[in-house]
Amino acid sequence: MTLLVYTAAWCRDCREAKRFLEKYNIPYTEIDIEANADAAADVIAQVGKRAIPQFVIDGKWVQPYKPGIGFLYEEMAELLGVAQLSR
């Protein structure tokens, strides 16, 4: 599995997404949209706005959070094939 994670340093949901991936030892490549203007444009082209974090799993774009709700632990655990024990 190839996992790209579009993030920014100021993004709280991005930090939570990375903590989740690190907890389950899921390898990923981080792409900072603040440091890479092309990456920000990619996010906008794919999702219609500058919404981060975004996961790209084997080429498929997935938004791992919902505004007002936060990171989607159960959905991401299932999608990434990990058994979620606790946050």
C-alpha cells in the first residue's frame, strides 16, 4: 500500500491523523501543502477546496476526518486494515 498524507504544520486534524498512522506503524509520505504550492493545487483539484488532512491510498483520495467531528478512527482503521484498540 502506498499512502500519501497531505498536511500542514498548523493543522490539528493533520497531527491527529499522523498520530493514528504512527500508532499503528503505517508507513506514509507526508506532503506539506504550505511548503509545496503544487501540493495545495492538487488538493484543490481533487476535493474542490483546501481541505486537509487528505489521504491518498494507492491513488484513491480519502478525507480521514469530518468537520465538526474530527478524525474518523473507526473508518480509517477498517480502511487501512488495522484493529483499533483505543485512541
